[in-house]
Amino acid sequence: MRAVCGDIVNLRLDGTQGVIKSLEPRSSLLYRSDAFKTKAIAANVTQVAVVAAARPSFSMELVQRCILAAEDQGMASLVILNKADLPETPAALERLGLLTRIGYPLVTVSALTDVAPLRPALQGHTTLLIGQSGMGKSTLINALFPGVDAVTAEYSVALDSGRHTTTHTRLHRLDAESSVIDSPGLQEFALQHLDGNALASAFVEFRPFLGQCRFRDCKHETEPGCRLQEAVVAGDIDRARLQLFQALRRLQHNAAQRL
Ligand SMILES: Nc1nc2c(ncn2[C@@H]2O[C@H](COP(=O)(O)OP(=O)(O)OP(=O)(O)O)[C@@H](O)[C@H]2O)c(=O)[nH]1
Ligand SMILES: [Mg+2]
Ligand SMILES: [Zn+2]
């Protein structure tokens, strides 16, 4: 087994070098995948913090995909809306309402002015900062860890995108119980490693309704007696969330047919 960031390893000292002898059992392993490969991002993470900001613009779908992967691994999720100093922040907050209405915690901060509001959320957790390039993950690390000088770069206004500055996943220890992991910006986050049932349960607000549809193999599309569709009509599930589920399920289905 290959060690990934966050692993606890047993080392043998070989001269001046440490050689990894073995890995301790992992409490969690966060994956991302596409139709062709599955890649481990970090081990022993207890909380995934998806970092978003008003500029450059962020994808709600990507934020949700990260949270779905975290839910699948039983990890807590948190949304960080960084760059609170930007005037477009209220509009970004409104978009993220889709997630706060479900109950996901959201912390609004500015890495450049004050990260204090973030500290309580990090206590006792191994938190993975994840998100698109340019959202300010490494700037948050620099604000939290004064000794660390993580490389940051201005995003491209012309491309409305970050510059993929961070290239390695790296853990920083806050105190004995808490650490924070910086990771490279994501362009995509596929969920091909989740099957249909795992995908549905990764939508936390679907859970009370699962297994109650009229048809056991309900695809939650247009079938009669679908409890999820009923929950949308009753206002218990946001329509945008069911639509995301349907889109992701179709992607999985197409990929499975291709392989
Ligand atoms: N206005 C404002 N700009 C910020 C804030 N935090 C970060 N930035 C800027 O956003 C740009 C991108 O920040 P990075 O920390 O490099 O972003 P990143 O998420 O680590 O990007 P990758 O490593 O490419 O994934 C830099 O120019 C930062 O100075 C903030 O709170 N307010
Ligand atoms: Mg970075
Ligand atoms: Zn159904």
C-alpha cells in the first residue's frame, strides 16, 4: 500500500533517511475518481472543508461533489466562504444557501484580514482544505500557520480561474488534536467510485426517504410512487439536489457501459 498525505507510518531509520516500514490502519481515505482511475487524496481526514470564494467564480456542482465524497466516507463537511472582503460575497452566500439549508455548516472568512472565525471549526479535526484553484486555500494556511510560507498566486481575471499553484498535498499541525491539509486546486471531481445506492445515501437529506419508493429499483427519475420526487413536491428536498443526483447517476451509468 502506498502512503498518502495524512497516513501514520512506521519508519525504519536507514542512515540519515527514514524508510516507511508499514502504515497504521486508516480511519478514512478520501478518493476521487473518473471512469479510468481512482486516486486517494488523503488519509485519516475527519473533516472536509470545501473552500469557495466570490472570485474567481466557483462551481456549486464541484462543491457538492466534494461533500458527496466526504459523506460517502462518513466524514464531516464544512463550507468555507473565503474572501469575505470582496463585495460579491453576499451573492456567493446566497448560492451556498442550497447547502446551508440542508444543515451544512458554513464559515465566512477573509484569509487576508482575519481567519479567527475559522479556528473553532478546526478544533479536534484533521481538516482537508479542498476546492477549485484560486479560492485561497494556501492563503488560509499561511494565515493559520505564521511560520509556513505556502506559495500563493493571483488568479487570472481573464480566465476567471486560479493558476494551479499548489502541486502537493501537505499536512500542517495546529495542535496535538488538530491539523489542516492544503491540497492542489481541483478542476473536476468525479464520483465514479460510488455505486447508485452509495450515491443516493451520500445526499444526506435523501436518507429518510430511501427504500420507500414504490419500485425497489426506482431510479428516482419519473417513476410513480417515487418518495424522493414526492419529497421535492412537499418541499423537503431541493429540486436542484434531486437533479444533481439524476445527472450524476446517468454519468455513472454511461461510464459503466463504456468500460
Ligand atoms: N481579496 C482576497 N483575496 C484573497 C483572499 N484569500 C486569498 N486571496 C487571493 O486569492 C489568490 C489565490 O490564493 P491561493 O491561496 O493561491 O489559492 P489556492 O486555493 O491555494 O489555489 P491553488 O493552489 O491553485 O489551488 C491570491 O492572489 C490570494 O492573495 C481573501 O481573503 N481576500
Ligand atoms: Mg494553493
Ligand atoms: Zn424513487
